[in-house]
Amino acid sequence: MDKAKSKGIEIAAKAGDPVNAATLGRVVFAGDGDKPYVKLIVIKHDDMLVTAYGHNRKLLVKEGTIAEMPATDHGNGSM
């Protein structure tokens, strides 16, 4: 991902590692988003906090684990 264009954080992990939500909330979107996010999950936690999780390898959307980390061009699962 081009760091100059990134508006999020990159998390180092291995492909297939679980992606967990920041805190409890309600999934308001799970599916194919527009590029660059592709497999995207959006969670509304309360009136002030909404988080988005993009670049997922597989969407699971269940309590606890919501997705799997993807493989990237760099050989790790940074998202």
C-alpha cells in the first residue's frame, strides 16, 4: 500500500491470521467494497466510533474474529 495515500494503519501479521474488531459493535457493511479496500467490513461501535477493516482475505463476520489477514505483495499480511 502506498503510505503517502494511506489514511489508516498497517498491521503486521501473517496471511490467514485472524482479524478482530477493535471493540463490540454492529456490522453495518460486509462485502466487496470499492478498490483499494476490496473485502471490507465496517462496524459501528456507538454514535462516535465507526471502524473499517479492508484488504481481508476472507470475511467471517462472527463474534470475535471478523476476517482473515490477506497475503500482500510484500509476503506478509500487512493491511
